[in-house]
Amino acid sequence: MRKLKTTKKKTPEPYWDDSDWAVANAQALSERYPDQWVAIYNKAVIAHHQELGRAAAKVKRQGIANPVFKFVERGFHVYRYSILDSFVREQKIVYSALKRSLCVV
């Protein structure tokens, strides 16, 4: 089996600075660009659109490489999934089935 030779390119440091800036300014971005993709470069929004492809096209026309793309949701959303939740749900189903099978009428 042949191994493919890959080259790892290090992500430029300004990319991480822009990403941190987006997190720090999430509230303001949410108010100004609700439910849109934003492209961030040098700690500023350089393009935005509801469709990622159109936002990317705007960036491409500007000739900018490695911007940060973030989807900015309207308001504040909390997404949660826990393996424990899944386990508890499965246990309740098993317990319920067991309880039904042990019922004596």
C-alpha cells in the first residue's frame, strides 16, 4: 500500500485572531447580520450574505485569502446533546418495557 504524501500548511496566525474577534463580537454581529454568513478579515466584516457561496464570491472578488467564515444566528441559541441524556433515555425505555412485561393482571 502506497502512502500519500501530504503537506500540512499551518493556519496563519491572523486567522485565529479574526476567529477570536468574531467570538468576542458575537452579540454585535448577531444584531447587524442576523441569520447570515459573514466573512471576517483583519477584525472586520468584509462580506456577508444569507448564502455561503455568495459571501465567498464577494471575498474572492476582493482577492482576499484565508478569511474566517461564520454563520451568525439571530439571537442566542443553546444546542445540547449529551451521551448521558441518550443513556438515560435508553434506560427509561428498557425500564418501561420491563415494567410492562412484569405486570400481572
